[in-house]
Amino acid sequence: LPATGLIMSKLKISELSDAPPEGTGKQFNFKHKYTEIDYVLGLFQVKGVFYCITDQCRCCSGSLGQGVLKDMFVFCHKDACGWNIRKGHCKFNRSDITPTYKVAIEEDGLYIEI
């Protein structure tokens, strides 16, 4: 078990052909196959590496997956609030953090542990 005692599920979030192109992001909606919880996540590609973050901006509820990516920050499409796609912190208030998920590339698609 992880240190938290939680059991994580490895879930496919995207086909490789549906992944966002380099320097962009994309919003993904899916239902967890075991818990049936609905998720909305933002998936981004920077320098060939994929990053996944909760899609909803904690400041204004706008979409991060539909926002503008600049280096390691995505700026919400609604209020231009910046979020670090690797660490999850807000550019303007580092104590404000949103969940991030490690992305694994496999032959049949992109997976996260959630």
C-alpha cells in the first residue's frame, strides 16, 4: 500500500492519438471504472512529457484544459489564473494547490494513477 494507506487505480485517460499536441492541453471527462466517480482533468504535453491536473480552476471554476499553456503553467480560460501543471500550485498564491496526477505512456494509451 502507498504511505497514505489508499489503494490507487491505474486508469487509461487517453488514446495516444487523442493526446494533446506538444505545447497544448486538452480537457478529458471520464468516469472511474471502480468508484463510478466522474472526473474532469486537464492533460498537457511539454517537451514530450505529459502532465495531468484537475481541470477546474480553484479560483474561478474555469477550465484549465481549455486554457493557455505557457511553459509549465496553464492559464485558466476564464480568469487567466496560472497553475503549475507539474506541482499543482497557483502561480499567484503558492499555498493554493490543485491535485496533479502522474502520467504513464504505454503502448495502447496514456494512464494515470487515481
